[in-house]
Amino acid sequence: MNKKVIVYCDDQQRFRDQFVQRHGARFDIITLADPADLFRTVERLKKLPDLILLDLYHPREDSSNQEEKVALAEKSLTKLDTQIAETNAAVLDAWEPEGLDVLKLMREKYPKNELPIVIYSQKGLMLLSDEQLLEAELNGADWLIKKKLSARTEQVAIDRIIMRTPSRISNRISRTYRWLLAFSWAVIGLLAARLFFGSNQFITIMIAVIIAIVTALISYLLSPILIKLTDNEKD
């Protein structure tokens, strides 16, 4: 089995080495330091990679005293880590990420291919742990950041999320198609039984099939009512 190909572009060697060390056994990783090489690298490949992993920040082309500026930036980032930890403690003293619990409960009833759920937070994304982010991803959550996007840009993002999710009408059509397919197979089975069995046996088989179809159809039609009654009992 061929490995999935990942092209990873990051100006810092240590991060490239760490990524290869963690994932080199599972993926075929191509590392780049300069984002300007990305297009040429992809074009040289026989087929498109399975994933491009692209670092957000890269050194300025016109920057002088780069080593000194990098050292200052990394020092500030260390302070930011401390500040985030202090902010997280203060936030958790006042609030809790209950949205993740609600998301998990919703997904027990509504799968992500039927109902999109978006976590809408101002800066909460920065404060979540790796485990919490993974849990949100596994439960099919999208993210939007409050107050960071214009109304128009936010509307476009919401429209894309909605369009990406199959409509309930499509799901109903799919379920109806499955029922029609099952009914067709039942008819074919009855025709085959008519060829191989006598009249009395065929009538018995036909009655059994009709009873099974009617029972399944009644269960299908009553399932929404039964679900609502169950939910009301839980409440």
C-alpha cells in the first residue's frame, strides 16, 4: 500500500525535522523551507500530493538583522504562552466550554452529514487543549470567529458550510430509494418463488412477504412518533 504524500513547507528546520520524526513512518513527506518552491515542487510530482501543510508565518524578504528579530519574536511568543495560560485560568474560573458537551450530545442524534454545527467564539479557540480540539473535529464542528469577519465574509463562510451538508430532502430521497429497491427485490423474490414452488406454497410465501413489508412500512412511518415519545420521556 502506497503512503499518502504530504508536502510540508516551514522555514524553521526544527519543525520540519520534528514533523518527519513523528509522521515519517506513516506518510511520504516532502519538506520545503521556502514557500516560493511550493508551486515548482507540486508541478514536478507525477500526481498531486494528498495534503499540503503550509506554515502561516515566514521570514520577510526585505528584513535586515533577521536573527536578532527572530530571537525577539520567539521571546515574545514565550511571553504569549504564559499570558494565554493565565488567561485560560481566568476564563475557566468564570466559564466552562459547555459548547463541546452540547456538540457531543447533538451528534448522538444528528450526524454531521445531516446537520452542520458551528462553534462560534471570539477567542475561545486559542484556549482549547489539543484533546478538546480533536473532540470538536471528530464531532464534525466547523469554526467561526466572532467580530473578526465582515458581515459579507461571514455570510459567505456560513453559506459554504450549509452547501457542504446534504439536505434533509436528499436524505429522504435516499431513504425512499432504498425502500423502493427493497420492494423491487421482494417482487423479484415472489416471481422466483412462483416458478419453483406450487400454488399453495407460493400463496404462503406471498402472505409472509406481504406481512413483512407491511410491518416494516408501519415501523418506518411510526418511527418519528416513537422517537419524539422517547425524547419526551427522557425530558
